[in-house]
Amino acid sequence: MDGGAPLQPDLADPLGVRDRSMLELLYSTGMRRSELTGLELTAVNQERRTAQVRKGKGRKDRVVPVGERALQWLERYLCEVRPLLVVDSLQRENAFNGVNLLHGYTQVRILSPTSLIYGHEKEI
């Protein structure tokens, strides 16, 4: 590590908002990267604060709780950013359009939740 500030999504960039919502969902739910990138729009129930993970580890389905903060970021992404990113009808069912986890800087490493909050640079 270079000792600088931890890498964080640039919230002025639409892809940064997408990435922040993905990070919040990862930390809130414990989903795997492949589960998150394959998440369908209909899988998130905001009223019950849950997400249906389909074909997860062991090819099994499961329901996971979703925290309020993650739901707020997901709502922001879905309302403000996702309409700008969807280019064809095949992408309309998938929440994150099957993106290969996150925007460049987090594709190589994922930082622990405390690193994002407190600036510690412990990789997980």
C-alpha cells in the first residue's frame, strides 16, 4: 500500500455512484461478487429489506437481509444512474448489467468496511 487515502468511488461520476451502491450491497448482505453482478431488479424487496440470491454458492437460492444504507444507495443508483447506463433490452432485468465487479480501482482489491469508514487500508 502506498499510505495514501483509501480508494473510494467518485460520487461525481455516475460509475462511482454505481460502485458505491455495489459496495454497500456487498458489505450489507455478504453476497459474493458473482451474485451481486447477476442480481436481478426483481430480486430486491425494499419493503421487506431483503434480496433473493439466485443460483448462489452450490447453485442454491437464498434470501439475505439488506441494510437501510445499502437500500438508499441502491435506490439512488436505480433512479439517477442506471437509466444512463442501460443501452439495450437485454440489460433491463439485471440490476448491475452483469458488470465485472466495480469500476477499475476495486476490481483488483476490495477493502474492508472499516477501511472505507475510518481510512484503514486492510485488504480482505
